[in-house]
Amino acid sequence: MHPAPAPQIKGWCPGALRPMLSGDGLVVRVRPHAGRLTSVQAAGIAALAHQYGNGMLDLTSRANLQLRGIAPEAHAAVLQGLQTLGLVDSSADSESRRNILVTPFWQPDDGTQRIAATLAQALAAPDAPALPGKFGFAVDGGAQAVLRANPADIRIERGTGGYTVRADGYATGANIGIEEAVPAAMALAHWFLAQRGGLNRMAALAPLHALPERFQAATDFVPSAPKPRPGPVAAGWLVGAEFGQLQAETLAALSTLGALRMTPWQMLLIEGLQHAPALPALVTQAHDARMRVVACTGAPGCLQAAAATRPLARALAPQVPAGRLLHVSGCSKGCAHPRAALTLVATPAGFNLIRHGTAASTPDLLALAPEMIASYLFPTSDAPRI
């Protein structure tokens, strides 16, 4: 038996004002307002990553952008550059509360951007609730919901007669108009704080507390769309990045094509683009096998990781069947994919395999050598089956 060592749980995500030290330097996370970067902002971030970092950027599962390899003495210069681009909050507390996931498929007249901006203002107000570090909101106001598989504690979605505000883990919510969306979400956040009793996520309250009466209405949810794939969409063109990682040069090239909308799926939406960009570093085809694998930074870039993750994920990707998702995690935190999947977790003794679960779930097989993993994941007739 080779149990994985317990990783250090920080309970917060990095930001621009509060970076996190990793194996390759500081991780500086940029949280684009309403999930959108102008061409100028994208080009500016690329320049900062090239000048002060190791030239690599991460697309996170919370639809943020991370500059990697920033030397501690260069943080002030990076911060000044981000401030010039309008990408720095007034304080680290305000930045950490502005944890808002926005559908990339919004239309100019559907209210999504208005709600996201109003919510950001409310979370920056002096009386904003002091929420836990990873507590988040989703503004999913498109014709179809696309963010239900992505973590969020309070969700604002479109209903057939207006909007719905609901708490994650609960089946009911409040059916409201657009003007009430943000006040209702903030009321729900304050209610969470009054009830939490040390819990950090809304779904953990569901077995313990009934929602306020206002949020107990039967909700008329809009349909949920399948996970998007690279290719053309109404607002432009979706492109993927292998393991959610971009080179600064690639981001700079993308900035010349249009404004960029962030997504939580290792992809960017280039506004108004009508064709696949001719950039070989990107994933532009819907059925590219690289979109069937998720892998965190791994060792040596992450201090928590017990082994390298991306070389293994890259080798296994062509064998992952269509419709399946393989998650390769450097430790049991599972930062790259917090939901259940076919999962491999690195340990000092090898990789633990979880048939269907998160990186923190009980392993089904322990300490597999990297060269043996494929035979367990995708067995032949004479190989052991999972």
C-alpha cells in the first residue's frame, strides 16, 4: 500500500495582489472583468509574461489567466503593468471576493455583462460579505446553461420568464427579474455566512439547512448544453490550449485577432473570428484527443506535485476514447479538475488510479508505474481490466 502524502491545502487561490509561490516562481493570477480581455489587455499580459516570467501562461478552471515563473523581485513591475491595463483590484480582499465565472457565449443584449459588472461592484463594496477564499459565483445567462459542471456556490441563470438565483447543492431557487439578480445573490451569500459554521462551500450546507423561503420556489431551468468543443460559435471561434497552457507568443498572436473571452474548459473564444487561427500551438479541431485529458502543472512547476503529469497525459491522450475524460493530477488536491472523472494521482511510489472520482477519492489501484498505466486504462483482451 502506498498512500499519497497529504498535500498542503491553502484554502485560497492566487491573485495579482496576492500571488502564490510555486516550483517555478510566483504564480500571478489575472481575473479578467466579466471574463473578457480586450486586445490591448491580452497583448499587455503577453508582454509581461515574456519580460518578467518564464513565458508560460495557464488558463484556469475558473476562467482566469495565470502568469508563471515570476521572480519575487519582479512582482511589483508586473503589478504596475497589470494596473496600467485595468486588471488590478483595489485590495487583495476585494480581488479574492471577485470570483465570478461568466458564460463566454453571452450576447450584447442578453444582460450577462450587466449582471457580471453589477455583481463585481457589489463584491467590492465596503459591506460585501467576507466569503471564504474559493467561494464563487456563476453568471450563466445564455440561451443554454453551460457552466453547471463547473464549480460555483451561487448561480445566476436565465429562466423562461427572467432569471433564477440558486444555491449550489439545492434544487430550488428564486425566480426574479434582472434588477433583482445581484441583490438576491448577495442576500444568499450573507445567508451562507450566517449558517456556515466553519464550512467553506455552499453545497456542504444542503444536508443541514433549508434555504430561506424566497429561494424555495420551483425553478424553470433553461436546458443545459454539452461541454463546448473547439470550433465556430455564434460569437466567434473557440480555440483550445493543450492542458490549458499558452506561450506568451501565442497569446500575443491571438490578441491581434480580436478580444478574448475566457472559459473554464482550457479554451479561449476569439470574438468575431470566422476561421480557425493558423497557430500550430492551439487546438482548433473539435475531436482533437488533447481535449480529452486534463493535467495540472505537475512537478517540478508545482511544489505539491509528486511527479510530472503532462508528459504522461500527452502520451495517454490518443488512447482516451471519445466521450471520456482522463484527469492526471500531481497530488490529491486535483486543482485542474475538481469533479469526478477517470483519474490518475501522482504519489512518490507511482500513480494511483481512480475509476470514477476526484483526485481525493479512494484509489482503486495503487502505485502504478507510468509505463504500465495504459494497460490498465485501455486494456487488451489479455491485460488487467479496470
